[in-house]
Amino acid sequence: MIRLRQTGFSYLFLLPSFLLTAVLGIYPIGWAIWYMFFDYKGYGTASFVGLDNFDRLLRDTLFWDTVVNTFVYAGGKLLITIPLALVLAVILNRSFRGRSALRAIVFLPTIISSAVMAVVFYMLFNSYNGLLNQYLLKLHLIPERIDWLGPDHAMLTAIMIAVWGAIGNYMLLFLAGLQNIPQDIYESSSLDGASRWQQFWYLTVPMLGPVLQMVIMLAIINSLKGYESIMVLTDGGPIGKTEVMYLYVYKLFFPTPSASFTADQQFGYGSAVGFATAVIVGLVTIVYHLLSRRLNQLQ
Amino acid sequence: MTNMATVVQAKRPSRYLPAGRIGGKVLIGLFLLIIAALILFPLIVTGFGSLMTNAEITAGGKLIPADWQFINYKEAWVQANFSRFLWNSFFLSATSTIGTLIVASMAAYVVERMTFPGKALFVGLQAATMFISIGAVVLRPQFQLMVKLHLHTTLWGVVLILISAHAYIFFILLSFLKGLSRELDEAARIDGCSNAGIYWRILLPLLRPALGVGALFTFCGAWNEYLRPLVFTLNNPELQTLTVGLSYLRYGPTAAVQTHYMFAGACLSILPLLLAYVVANKSFMQMTAGSLKG
């Protein structure tokens, strides 16, 4: 009897959470899995087309371009963010005056909306009346305006902005990991004559191993998924140079004026592309996982 | 004591720092200075830019405004509709924070303290929603559902969607509850307290630190949320939040003459969180570091 009452009470308390998760979290995924086998434009009737959407996906060079762009964007962001965040964490783990203020400054971008910052960075970087060019010209650091958001530099600019927003978060994660490393190994190693650099390379990095692997995993997933900032900054332009795969999916469902590849909503095909992006992210995660396990075994 | 100190000090070579060490210290200091400057630069430009005339910004090359144009805020407030955006952002963040904390804490309570069939399934379901992401696809069925419920013309639709993503807070509260002793529950039960009473009178007050961090996390997330409010207000400019309203200015036909409004709007969006951050940056940092442990 008591057991039954407990179960009833539990279900009652679980109901809001379960209902919301099922209806707004799980059902939409089911919806997408259902419609990726249909030709459905959002109006009229949906007609079953089997695997046609996936056939189209394989031949959709625009999509595969966005996959390449996604890897360039995520790779560039990681290659700058992770080493920089790690070095900052190691420095900010020592005690010196102004340490907590510096930590607070480095973490600050994490609390600011990436959409809002993209608007700010747009005003900084745009070539016509962007503030950055004007400052650089005035300081005679560049001979002429640089087209930061033009076809040649837009991706680099997007990556720099992503690094700006991400570095504090990973710095803090590394810092949490560093605080679990016992301090006495540093003392004994410096008695043995190890330099700071040797300590970093042969003590800190290996001791941080598991944390490092987890943080990098997190960073990979986050940077493959991120598209909000690019969406506001360039909307994938110019000429698709910063179009990343999740932004491509978005435009298939909510066409923007700049989405030259589709004027229509394409729910069926969009679902298939969305599914493919999830699979790609999943595959990258698995490959990374296997590689890092291999690395562990070698050590 | 004094003897010990002198011995220790004599052993440490810190008084006779070799030139290399000093050079290293200077380099590290320089590095930190550059990083801090790069991080703060866009924010400083935003702050000062919001107090310049549009002409002054466009002419460029200046950091500090010649004449502080506080009127920008007044105009952005009235003409660019930022009063409305600010209220919408606040409404969305406050309601979804309260909702998330209630829903997640109720679920965490029964999952941690009760036994019932299907518990593992529920936990698995929560974990799955955190890891599976098919991008913007889910926005469409979510939107259609809200149309059916007639919630697409209010912000409540977005609120419900934000609350539905409470898995992260659920797991934080769950791990925190695990650390709370069950003895208090038992004592309260013997005194005749009901299950709901234990949740409300005993555990929620004890959970306060975790709820605080969770609230900060959720509020920040909702305040900075862009895509969901964007999609839900495509036909409803009156419902736009600060993030959405601001991005509309950037793509609007009058963007070039409204730079100062955009800076003022960005400031309005950043300032509330910034003030909270200055007061309690330790708590903000907890929400990231906590994710490593929890």
C-alpha cells in the first residue's frame, strides 16, 4: 500500500518534467525522423518518397560545402581556443595580485549573448564604416581598409569572434582540473631541476589528461553545433563562405532572404539534412573517443 | 619561528632572481595584459559607442565620445522600441527560470528519494535530450504544436520550450540532493510530514545554494536566447526580445544610420548581466565548473 502510494506520488511529481520532455523534446525528433522520408513543403499533403531525400543529400554539393565550412570553423576555433585557454588556466592558477580580477575578465564573455556580440562585432568589423579598420588606419597598422567580412576573411573573422566568446569557459574548466593536481609534485620536480616549461609539458599536461580529453570532447561538440553568432554576423555569406551545416538546416525550415538555395520551406528534405548533421557530429565524437582511448593505451 | 623563516628564505633563490626568470615574468605579464585588452576592447567600444552621435561613430577613429549623448538611450528606449524588448526579455527569463527550477527540482526529488518503476528510463530520457541535437529541425514541430495550443501569439510558447530543456538543471540538482542526508526526511516523516511537505519544507530550503546557481544559469541562458524567440516572433514584432530586436536592427534597411542605437541596445542587453556578474562573479563561474563535477 505504502509502495503504491509512493509510486503514485512519484509519477505525479514527475509528470510536468516528463510531459514537457516528451512533447517538446522527444516528439520533435520523432517528427523529423518521420518526415525525412517524405516530400513535404509545409503546406498541402506530404507524399512518401522513401530514401529520395538521402539520395538528394548525397548529391547536394551545397550541403557538403557547409560540412567542410563547419569543420574549418570548428577546427580553427578549437586550435586557437584550447591551447590559449590551457595556458591562461596554468598562469591564472598561480597566486599573484590581480588574479581574481583577471579570471573574472577572461570569463566575462561567457555570460554575454553571442547574438548581441555578433551585432557589436559586425559594427567593429564591417569594411565600410567598421570601427576596427578606422582604428587600425589611424594607428597606421594597416595601409588600407581590410574587408574583414568579405569572401577572403569572413571565416577567419567568424573564428576570432568564436574564440573571444569561448575562451573563458574552457579556461575555467581547465582551472577546475588543475586544482585537483597535488602541488607537492611541482615542488619535488623543481628540486630535481625541472624548468617551468618542462613542468608544464611533462607534469601538468599528463596530469590533466582525463580533464583535457573531456573538455576537448565538449569543445568539439559545441563548436560543431554553434551557428547563432555566424547567423547574425554574416548569415552564412558572403557567397556561402561562412555557411555552416546547422545554419543550412535552419534555412531549409525558415528561409531567410540570403538563402539563395531555397525560397521554399522544405520540411522533408530539411529533416533529412538535420538527421545527417546529427550523425556527422555523432561520428566525430565516436572517432575522437576511440582515438583518445588508443592514446591512453599507448601511454 | 623567526629562525625557521630565515632558513626557508635563505634556501629559496627568489631574492636573486636570474635574468631569465624576470624576463619570463615580464613576458607573462605582457601576455595577460594583451589578452585582457582584447577581451575588454569590444565591450569598451560598445559602452562608449552608445554615448556617441551616429556621425561621430561613422567618422571613426575615436574611443571616447566628445559629447556624451545620453539621449541615445532615451531614443532607443522610445523609437527603437527597446522598452518593449527589455520587458519581453525579462518576462521570458524570469518565468522560464522559475518554471525550470520547479519542474527540475520536483523530478530530482522523486528520482533521488523514491522508488518507482520506470525510473531508469526517465533518467535515460533526460540524458538523451542533452546529447541528441538535430538543430533547427525541432523548432518547426515545436512551433506547430504551439499554434495548435494557441500559444504562438504570446511568449508562453517560448517559455514552455525553454522549460522543457531542463535536463541539465535536473542533473545538477540530483547530484546535490545525493549529498543531503536522508535523516532529515525521516525525522520529518515521523513528525507527520507528507511527501510533498518534505519536498517543500525540508529539501527546497536545503537546496537553496544549488537552486541559486541553477537560477543564474537558466536566467542567463534565457536572457541570451536568440533562435527560439526569433522563430516565434517572426510575425509578432511586439514579442521580440532584446537579442532579436537588436539583430533586426542590424539587418534593417536603416542599419547604417542607427549604429548608435545598436550600441545602446547592446549595452541595455549586456548591462543587467554585467552588474550581476560584478556582484557575484564567483557564482557565475560555479555554473561552468560545476558541469565538470556534476
